[in-house]
Amino acid sequence: MSLIVYGIPNCDTVKKARTWLDRQGLAFTFHDYKKAGADAAKLASWCQAAGWDKVLNRAGTTFKKLPEADKADLDQQKAVALMAANPSCIKRPIVEHPGGLLVGFKEAEWAAALG
């Protein structure tokens, strides 16, 4: 099974997810947003698959610190641009796997999709 985990290495949720994958014996490739950036086309495809509202992390500090104008009147196009410019605004982790896409880390959901 080919897994790609997208995230930021020092994010606690990403650490938990990577530890869980290791415990399951599942190999994965890690894409670090801080080093490799976030691709707008990939973000758009995730938004199509999961909904931009799920992919955009509104609870994080980075999003909360954005100017009000950036947070107003959000739609998919604006959300994708915002996440591409500020990868910390992307829900973490995101996993691409042969069966689809996982957004965020919920152990039961991951076990069902990857087990």
C-alpha cells in the first residue's frame, strides 16, 4: 500500500499519526509542508474530494492570526490560495492512500481505511 502523509513534523497530531502508522507496520512517505511547500493543484483536488471546509484548519493559530479580510467570504478558490500561501492552515495530517483521502487523525477512521 502506497501512503503519503502530508504535514508538519513537529505538529503533535502528525507525530501521533506517524507513530500509529509505524505501530501498524505501514510504510509511508512524509511530505513536509515547511520544506516542500503546498501545491495549489493538490490542495484543490483534496478540497474536491473532502470539501474545502474540512481541509482548511480554522482552529489553528496561523489561521486565527490572519487579517480579517483574508478570512472573510471564504470559498474553495480563496481557501486553496490561503492554504497554499500558509501551509499551517491545512488540516493535519492529510494522507493519500489507494482507497482515497484521510483528513486529520482519528484512529478508528484510519484503522477502517488502512487496516
